[in-house]
Amino acid sequence: MTTWYEQAEKRLKDEYDKVKGQKEGAMKSAVRDALLEFCQQNEEFAQAVAQGGSFPDCMAAVAKGVGSSLSDLEAYRRAASFYFDGARVNFTMSVQLEPAAEPQQTGILLDLSDFF
């Protein structure tokens, strides 16, 4: 028996080339990779992807209403919500200015969701 992650991975890869549209096509690789990462993090999310809507429909939902640009974070949020209503995506980024034994002491931590 395969795991939910394996089923979700197979489904996303099988449906990858069925994505239509210029905007959808530009985002599909990064969104698929993010969804696979989310599936690795949470078995319930992987089950939702394996049993939920199609990846082309997901990408259509991600691209809906997009003007000339969309942040990666917002694309990942839309994709996660397509498969699991109420799913939240958090993004943390840090920069280390000097080499140190413990990066937390000299780094700057940014939560990009604070800018939305």
C-alpha cells in the first residue's frame, strides 16, 4: 500500500502537463514543488491532495484574478487553500550578516506575512 504522500506526488506529477494557460504554466513548477513539500510536512494535507481536485483546476484557482504579478507566497496560499480549506501558509526568511556559531544571534528574521 502506498502512503498518502506517494499518492499525492504521483497525482501532481501525472497532472502537471495538463495545466493550461500562460500564467498557470509560469507558476506550475514552483506551486507543485511547494505542494509536495506541504504533503511531506502533513499526511492529512497529502491525503487532501491525493483525493481532492485536479492540479489543473488548482492552478486555474491560483491564477484567477491575477493581474500582471502574484507573489510566490500568495500562490502557495491559494494552492494550499484549494486542496484544504482553511490551510495557512507561513513563510520565514533570515539573513546572516556575519559568520557565527549560532545564526540566531546575528541574523535578521523577517516574516513576509507581516507585509500583507
